[in-house]
Amino acid sequence: MCKEIASLNWDTIDPNFRCSLSVGAAVYRGETIEQLINRADEQLYISKANGRNRANVA
């Protein structure tokens, strides 16, 4: 996903526009929905802290 977003042509918006994607995901392990979302959220912040434009999965 990250590579696809980065490779899109955004010239119709602005020739200098660039877009990237940071993702945090978590596999359901029988916990509450809140716990699942919190684990995915933690992974999102790890993605951003490690240079952005990446995906991390818990």
C-alpha cells in the first residue's frame, strides 16, 4: 500500500504534491475491541516514529 500511494501521480492536485502512508494494524487475539484498537494505534505511532511511509503489524 505504501509503495502504491507513493507511486501515484498527483500532478492534477499540484506537481510538487507528494503523499505517503503510515499504517498500524493488529491481528485480533480475542481481546476487547478497545484493546485491539489500542494495539493497532501503538503500531501506527511506531510507523511514524521510524520514518513514516511504512506499515507495522502487531
